[in-house]
Amino acid sequence: MSYDNAKRASGTAMKTGIQTIHAELIAVLVAVTGSVPRVLTLADGSALPAGPLELTHRSLQAGVRVWVERQTHHPLGYIEQLYTFADPTRGATVSGDQAERSISISYLGLTREIASGGDTVSWQDIYRYFPWEDRRSDPTLIERTIRAEMGRWIGTSAERAARVNACFGLDGSPWNEDLALSRYELLYEMGLVREAARDGQSNGGEFIPGTMMHADHRRILATALSRLRAKIKYRAIVYELMPESFSLLELQRCVEALAGQRLHKSNFRRLLASQNLLEETAHYAPGVGRPAKLFRFRAALLAERAIAGTRLPIARP
Amino acid sequence: MSYDNAKRASGTAMKTGIQTIHAELIAVLVAVTGSVPRVLTLADGSALPAGPLELTHRSLQAGVRVWVERQTHHPLGYIEQLYTFADPTRGATVSGDQAERSISISYLGLTREIASGGDTVSWQDIYRYFPWEDRRSDPTLIERTIRAEMGRWIGTSAERAARVNACFGLDGSPWNEDLALSRYELLYEMGLVREAARDGQSNGGEFIPGTMMHADHRRILATALSRLRAKIKYRAIVYELMPESFSLLELQRCVEALAGQRLHKSNFRRLLASQNLLEETAHYAPGVGRPAKLFRFRAALLAERAIAGTRLPIARP
DNA sequence: TCCATTATACTCATATTGAGTATAAATGAG
DNA sequence: CTCATTTATACTCAATATGAGTATAATGGA
């Protein structure tokens, strides 16, 4: 049973008639501090910040921006729409025989971490929710904790085995960091995350480590992580996550934090050089060892934006 | 003034209070027939098919699928969510002092073209709406028709010049087919598409050739084109657009139709070979000249799905 | 002074791309 | 039946890009 199917199955109040549609904005605010990718959460890390769509908002984007800036007292740089979910079951308050349908529109925003005003608002390590996605120090978590359970789910199905191998980079398939969302959804389908059990999927044994979240917030966070990982490869958006000036190693650590992978130092620098995104400052970062030159992003970058894009074998006239 | 700003400015009925949110699904159905990329439209090509979100739909995806299949009597292969717009102005029926807000959730679907049952339903050449995006035979349309107007908008602003050059591949910048949406939005901002005038943007002179659409359907179509062009480069989705078996040249023509670019024949084939997506059939396509071997997509492809993904300079342990 | 530590510069074999040329297998005109 | 025309495939080769290192340069502290 797929993620969608499971959600459906638990639905009850389906009847045609007068319906109030309730729309909600959900924000995934990401920052990278040191080598830790973090997300802004509510309720002790168990929910993403969300607010109702108000008629005063001129556009969805503007709605999120206003809302987040009020929460964090910090201007929000990059914003991007993630996905819209409309689940008839979730938040279905059947009051007075009138079903309420909820639409959730989620956004990804990039900032730098600052002390948040709110009380229950806190920044959490993203890998708290997806320990298996962080392969920087130990790429074997999956193997050690849950491979046996996955084997049980696979059984003798060649198709299931192929899916698991492609998603988790097992048995010869390469690991692809962009597949974070597919992996979460597959784990849900296998009943190995707690949300699956909560939503009525029975499961025979263990869960994979990782903190559960309210409703499908963890899925939304996985969507954000996937999107962000894919995007850093062809758009210079790390830019929104870095301070004014930084060393090349700091930039590398930031990308590594998001990708969940160690990168090859000199090749990473060669790549940066070829993109012509950075310019030197006159300053050096002190610290242990030889001081590193500090760089900043080229101002012109703001205008260019789009950059390269992948290639097709184009014919010239 | 940006596209969003212009939309906002024309908004009036903004008041907080009881609000009914009306949600609508909009479908961009794409097929490629011969060398023409086509889209399913209503009303003589002036609107995209759209329908209300019904409570009986189990999920948005399912809603679109049901709706489209009822319209076209043909199973829909690939579906992907595009974007959600919530515009307070559009469709704002201020009846009885109650503002109605409309949310549009758009989807991209891929099929093969078949005779559509409906009367006003028809398939239209996508480039009818974006002639400048088709550079297969004549890449100079922009130059010839509208460069002067763009110059007028740019004036002496270096920032505007940089944006135009990056978007349209002028003055040394490379043309990037994925930027179809940015180009449409920029043309709107410049007042060079008719929608801009309709929405209250004054403009001094000419419009760029291209058929106008209802509401912001043309923008949604541009979103679909951008997404599709980006996606064919890293996911094997052309598959949904091709018949059971086909020659390599037919496949090339299909990709060219979507990309709006001619491709280099032998390099395209080398790429295909390296991806291992195809397998030979025993048949040949007759016609003038040497008959071409017919291929089909490998069945295993369905299971693998995700494929490669772009690369980071990864460090090995 | 010399060593641990981090920064930066080079090197080099291999793979991937861009851009063609050469050869093969059909059709139809004369 | 032969040859020009047309399309299909096979190769070639230089220019780049990538993966994986090694070598050398600056620091602060023992």
C-alpha cells in the first residue's frame, strides 16, 4: 500500500455537499549553522510553522514572507513553493454534518539562523528526522539498523528489491542524495517510520531511528530536503545560507551539510572557480593552521540568477 | 513592475472577514505529434481545461486523473503537480459583500494525442502561444520582432540589460531552453504580451507575436513548458509521449519538439546508448531511404524510475 | 626550531562532449 | 540494372571535464 493509499484508507467523512475549504501555509525554513542543516520548528520540534491563508495576503509568496518575518524578525531571502497537499482526512472536523477540507501549501525558505523570538519556536538539526540521510561520518546506518526489516518487506518480489536498491543505493546502485523524499515515502510504505503506524499501517517489528512529526510535516520536510539538494547543483542558492564573507572550506562544509556527503576538496574548489561565483576579499580567517582567504559572492550574481542548466547535445547551425 | 506586482495592483476587494475559498484544478495535458508539441485546450485554444476540486476526490492527483480521463477517454500516464496560485483578484465574485478567494492548483500530464470527445476541446501547437520558444528553424524571431521594444524598456539600466540578456541568450549569454517561464514573465513585465495590457499594464507600442489566453493560463502553460524541458534532461519521461515502438530519429524529433532546439544526431544517439533506456525490436520502419530499426523502452525502466541525477564532486572514503 | 594543522597549487590518467567523416541499406528515375 | 538520392549507422579525434591525488605554503604553539 503506498503512502497515498494509506492516507486515503483512513479517510471517513467523504460526502458530497457544501464544503468549506480551509487553506493553510506551511513553511520549511532552513539555515545551515556550522556543519548542521537546521529547520525552524514549533512545539519542541514536532511541527513545522504553519498559519492560515488570510485574505489580506496579496499572494501566497507574500503571505509566507509576512508570516515568517513576523515570527523570526529577520528578512527572508529565497522563497520557493514546494507542494500542495489536499487531504480529505487530515483535520477533518466533522462538525454539524459539514466536512471540512484542508489544503496545505508548503514553502521552502532559506535564511541564516538567528535567535527566534517565540517561546516554543526552535531550530532543529534536520538529520534528527532523517538520520539515514546524513552519510558524512557514517554511511552505514541503513545497513546496521534496518536492512533486515527491509528484506522482510521485499520478500521474493524482484520489483520491490529493485525499488529499494535504487532508492537506498544498495547492491551496486549509486546513492543519490536527491532521493530523500522517495526514501521517506518508501520507508512509510514499508511501515518503518512511526507515522505509518500512527496512520494505521500495521508493522511487525522495528522502526528506523528518527523523530516523528505532527501530521505529514515530516514528509513536507523531506520534500524540502530533496528539492534543496537537487537545487544546489544547478542554482547558486547556497548564497542565501552563508554570511557576508566566508572561507572556501566553510562553503564546502555548508554544501556538505545539505548534501549529507563529504566532498572532494580540490575538485570542489575547481568547480567553484569555473562557475565564477566568488570574489576574494582582502581578509583572512584566523584560526589554527594557515589562515584561509575570505571570499564573498559576486554582486552581479543577483542579476544573472539562472546560471547554467543541464545540457542536451545541441546541434549548431 | 513585476508580474506579481501588476496582478496585485489590479486587486480591489481586499477585506478580512468570512471567506469562502474556492479551489480549482487546472490541467496542462501535453502530447507530441510528429514534430509538434501540443496542449489540450478549451474554447478554441483560449483556455486550459479546469474543473473544481470535489470532496469526492481522494487526492489532488486522483482528482486530475479522474477529470482528465472523463474528458479525453484515455488513460493518463505521467502526472506532476506544477504550481499553486492564489490570486485574490481573479474570479473575485463579490456577491453579498463576501469576497471569494480562488486557489488554482495546476498539473502537468503527459499523453499521446487522441481524438478528444468534447466539442470545444482541441489540441493546439504549444508554440502558437510562445513562438519565440521554437528555435528549430528560425532562432532569430526575438531579434527581428521585438528587440527594439526590449531596448526601450531597458533604457539605461544595466540591471535590466543583464536580465534580458540572461533570459533571452543575447549579447554572449547562452540560450537556455528551461527559462521559458522566466521569459514569459519578463515579457509580461515589459508589457509585450497582450495579457499585460488586459491586466492594466499600459504599453507604448507593439506586442510580441503569440496567442493570448484566458486569465493566467498562458503563464501556467509556460510553467509546464519550463518544467518539462528541465525534466527531459534527467528523467526518462519522453517515454510517456512515444508510441510503443519508434525509430531513433522519431525519438530525437520528439525531444527537439519539446526543447525547441535541433539536436546533434550522433551525439544524441551516443547519449541514449549510454543511458541504456532502449532495446531493439525485430522490426524496421519503412519509408524513403534506408529503413530505421525500431526501438522500444526497456521494461525495467518502470521499476528504476529515478535514474542518475546531477553530480557533486564527491569524496570517496 | 620544528611540528601539527590547515590552505592552496599542481599533476595526470580517464571519461565525457562537441563536431565531424565514412560507410551501409533502401528507393526510384533513366 | 545502375546510379543518384535519401536516410541510417559506425567510427574518429580533438577539446574539456572529472576523479583522485601529491607537493608546497603559511600559521601558532611546544
